[in-house]
Amino acid sequence: MAETPSAKRQKSSKDVSYELIYWPGLPGRGEHVRLLLEEAGAEYTDTAQIEDGVKSVLAQIDDKNLGDEHNPPPLAPPILKHGDLLISQTPNILLYLGPRLGLAPKISEDDDGIYIVNGLALTALDGLSNEAHDTHHPITTGLYYEDQKEESKLKAKDYIANRLPKFFGYFERVLKSRASGEGPWLYGGYLTYADLVLFQQCVDGLKFAFPNALKRIEGTGDYKGLFALYDAVKGRPKIKEYLASDRRQKYSQGIYRHYPELDEE
Amino acid sequence: MAETPSAKRQKSSKDVSYELIYWPGLPGRGEHVRLLLEEAGAEYTDTAQIEDGVKSVLAQIDDKNLGDEHNPPPLAPPILKHGDLLISQTPNILLYLGPRLGLAPKISEDDDGIYIVNGLALTALDGLSNEAHDTHHPITTGLYYEDQKEESKLKAKDYIANRLPKFFGYFERVLKSRASGEGPWLYGGYLTYADLVLFQQCVDGLKFAFPNALKRIEGTGDYKGLFALYDAVKGRPKIKEYLASDRRQKYSQGIYRHYPELDEE
């Protein structure tokens, strides 16, 4: 057994607002963080809503930034600041917020539920977000889409034909499992942040990127649970109000992009 | 504030061995789990070590599997079974094991360190493992490398020229940050599982896949901290014994593959 780490960081003050640091102008990975905060009605600030939001992000990811005594520098947004804690990586931020916002079981010695929720959220983020981005940038993020259009067509075709059914089928199976419990949710019969991730990644973003393909896929009737979950999240009063507000960023040149030539006809 | 989840899962028995369920024949993502268990000297079983290991993995990811009342079915290995808990997704398994094995701060109300370690591990897994895999499968995992060789050359060239320096430079900066503390480690002056991930993903796997490029990169002297961390992990007595044992799987047709035409000359 390795020795137990002795260095302890100080407890962060929890009497302050959450601060989301993310690019303005697209929903992106920051959107998952927003959905949790909005569903919970939490107070937060968002650099996407301020005039020099881009500058705030750049300051954090500047390659001269060495962080502080508690926090290493982040590599990329989204970044969450809460008191003296500064963390990055989407699933990590969700893990921090979920139990605090009542959207996941508390992390404790006698409840392992958080690892189930974290696992489901990671699966949704992994398979359907990173890969969706790769449909328009299969070769490199350093080149424009236009310079890798032919490779993108191949990648998108494979994504729609093979990857989407794999992930949709998987989550449909999770929704049918006993562990999902009653109601439309993935785990334990209650709304968790894994449901919010699935809403955004698996359905909403894809409906924007590949509208024709998603319409056909919904029409097959093979993924009724998944689309019911989508509707259930969309109908939550706070989410509904949020989606209609100007706090919701419009899809643009981010993870999900709508190029008609990459969609089905 | 959303209502607090009421469903609670039972506490898993912790008096049993860990069971790692992963493909035999390659280190892959299962390797991170092994490195934690080995460094901690924990008791575990590994399907890579048994005769019908492949069958054990397939049974878990069978698309008829609906899990049980506590656990939804997993999508893919690595999978960890511990008592009645069954979880998947590499960073999730590491999050579960890390604090238990003394390789991360305990998750508690007055210590946020786990979110720092989890964030660093996610960054290492994200940038250098998923992308490394894409260098030989940029278009689709559904085709052989030979069928996407030209695209692979473009992707590998970009990976070595742009992505490696970005991630290496980032971790070098983390190692220079005040939060890393004394000694060769990423965070808090002690060995955490983020160091083990970095060892495997960022250096060991890449040394196998792109030996020429890595030799040149080490020679620049720009990443002294990173290569010192690599050596420090490699020199840990239990890791050393493990790497020399037959419990360590050899590199093969996994994330890290050695195709000379994708390396530098």
C-alpha cells in the first residue's frame, strides 16, 4: 500500500458564486456546466456573457500561467472557479457540481452511486462529443474544415452508420436496465447530471448537426427511451426557461456544426 | 435547487479483491488500472491473465446485458468489479481506486485535492491517448489501418508536430507550478495516480509508438520535468517488479502501435 498523501489543500469557501470560464459564441463543452447550474437554479457568472470574455479565457490558458499554490494551470476551458478552487475538464467540473447541486448522489463511504453517474456521463461525453467533433476535423484541428472535407465525408458517414447506433443503442439499454429505476432517467429513478449530458450531447447537438439523420433515426422507434429522456429534460421548467433565454449560446463553429453535405439526404 | 436524490445504493463490501475486466494481449486502457493496483500492492484478478479472458469481457459488453439492480451495463472495458459494484470508464475507475489505494487525496468536505488529481488524469488521458489512437485510425475504427494509411500519415505528422509539444509543454508547466510541490510529481509533492497515467500515456506508450520522435523530443531538453517523472515512476520498486513480470502486457494492436512510416526518420 502506498503511503497516504499528507498534503491537504484548504477547504474552499462555498459561500460564493460559481464562475464559469468558457468561450463566448458557441455552446461547446461549457454547455454541460451551464445546464447543471441552470437546472439547479444556482448563482453563477459566465465569461460568455461579458464583453471581454475571450480575454478572460486566454488569461487562464496563457502558456506563462503557472497557477497558484493550490491549483495547477488549466490546459483548456471549460474552467470552473469556486472560491479558491480552480478546476478544468468537463467531466471533472460536473463531478464537482453534481452532488453539490442535487444532481448526483453525494460522494460518501456508504454510497457508490456517484461512480455510476460519473461513468454514464463519461460515456456520453466520450462517444458522442469528441467523435462528433472529429466528423468535421478528422485529420487535425489545426486545419480548416474545408481543407479536410473529403476525409470529413468519410468520417461523418461512418459516424452516422456505425457510431450513432452503437451509442444510442447502448443508452437505450441503460434506460431499460433495472438500475435506471422508474421514469425517464438513466439511473436510480431521478434526474442526474448524466441525463443532462445525454440531452445535450447525444440528442440536441446532433439534431443540429445532422437533422435528417436524426429524424430518420427517431422514426425507427428503436430509441424511444432516449427521445423520451430528451423531451423530459427539455420540458423541465428551469431548462425550458434557460433554453429560451439569451444565456443559451447558439450553435456555431464548435463541436456540433451543420454542414449539409455531411448529413444524410 | 433540484431535490436531492433519494435513492441510495447499498455500500459495497470492501473486503474483497478488485477484479479488472479487460482484453488480454495489449496494455490498452486497462494498463492504467493495473499500474495503480500494482503500485499499491493491492490484491486483484485480471481477465488478461486467464484462459477465457476474452469471453469474460464479451459477456459484460454483450448487447443483451441489462446489468443488475445496482449497476447499468457497461459499454466497453476496462471494467472494475469490487463487491457488488461494477463500474467502467478509465478515469472513473481511477477516481474510485485512487483515494482507496493512497494514490489521491480522500474525497471529503474539507479537501478538494481529488478534483485537481482527476483533472490532471483526464487531461493526460484525453490528449495523449485518444489522439494517439487516432493517428492510426483517423477515419474509423471500423476499417483496418491499411485502409486509412494515407490519412494516418497526415494525422501522425500533425500529432507529432503540434499535439505532442502542446501536451508535453503543458505538463512541463504543471510540474513547474507551485501546486506541484517538491519532488518529481504533478501535484502536492506526492505520487498520485495522475503521475502513473502520465508515465504510461504520455511517455511509455509514445516511446513505443514513435521512438525516433520521442528521442529527438527528449534531446531538446525542453521537457526535463516530464522525463524525470517518467524515470521516477519507472524506478518505484513495485512498478519495476511489475514491468518485468508477465502481468505486464506487451504493446500490440492497441492504442499505441509502432508503424515506422508514421514515426519521424
